[in-house]
Amino acid sequence: MNKVFNELFEAWKEEQNNESNESCEKTFPKNDGQIPTIETFRNSFSADGFLSDKFNGVLFILKESNTCKDKPEGEYNDTFWFKENTKKEISGEKTDGSWNTYHTNMKWYLQEIFGEKTNYYECAYMNLNKRGGYGECDDIQLSNYINKYSDLIKEQIKIINPKYIFCCGQGKISSVYELVHSIIKECVPDSQIYNCRHLSYRFGNKIYENK
């Protein structure tokens, strides 16, 4: 499966690298109305996918990683932040503080829906915008990215082939659920979809009623 993802991600990077400057201005993340430097950020890429060799049929979808916080010029090392910290937690190593919030909330959602012990490290995890972004997502820019790279997003969801999907993240304009619902129904029409708060949310988890 890693080979399949590698091939998909290489195609994704190539398409990003060939994106025109005019298009990048519409798909890049924004911070205070400004986008990163196009030539250095164009092919930034944050990897994601399965958290382990076992898969329990559960996929968590988020908007974008907070790449620009520490790496304003982008991510170029195929870093899968959530999986790396998952491995550290399992082996007893020190994990990233923000990751602890993410995985605690992930476990809450699993418990809330399945009512039994479900291993979070047997889930899959993906961000829609593979370039990454800032702490606060610009939903208009993200929507443009999703439209531009919809075929690749669809392909990744098909590869994962989940039975249950948690769409995590609300927004001033659009939630993850609203942004990706039609894509999910096209890729895996029989999957169960949940509209949730972001995994980094610190003030109470919530599963919203689907519209």
C-alpha cells in the first residue's frame, strides 16, 4: 500500500509543481491576506494516510496541516506528523504537545460512535490541502485547492476505502463536511460520514447533525 501512496503523492507533487502562478494565488493558504512565496512554497507537501499496517475502516479528514507555523517556506521531507507522534506514543517516547490534544479527541470520537475500545492507531488520517497552511484556515483558498486537486483527493479516498469518515473542522464559511461531502459520496457512497469539530479543539467535542 505504501507503494500505491508513494505513486499517488509523486503525481500530486508534480501537479502542484506545474500549477501556474495565477492558480497558486487562489489555492495557497493565506495569513493576514498574504500567501507564502510562490516559487518556494509551490511544491510543499505534507504526507498522510494509514497510521499503521492495520486498518479498522475509519478515516479522519481535516483541512490542512499547520505547516507554515514552523516552516513558512513549506514541508519537503514527506513528514507525516500524526503518524510520527503515534509511533512515539506507542514506544513511550515524548510526543508533540499539540498532538496529545489531537489524539485525545480522536479517541473520544471513536468511543462516542463505536462504544467500545477502538485503536486510534489503526485509523487513517488525511488533510485535504497537502501543501499545508497557517493556524487559521482560509476556507475560500481551501475550496479552490479542493476544486483544483479533486481528482487526487478522490483517488486517495478510494485507496483508503473507509467505512466510517469523521470530517473534522468547522469554519467561518465552510466545514470539512461541507467541503468534501460530495467527493466522499462519489468515492465511497456506502460510507458513514460524521460532521465533527476539529481534533485540536480544546473546549468540548461535538458531532453535528448532518444536513
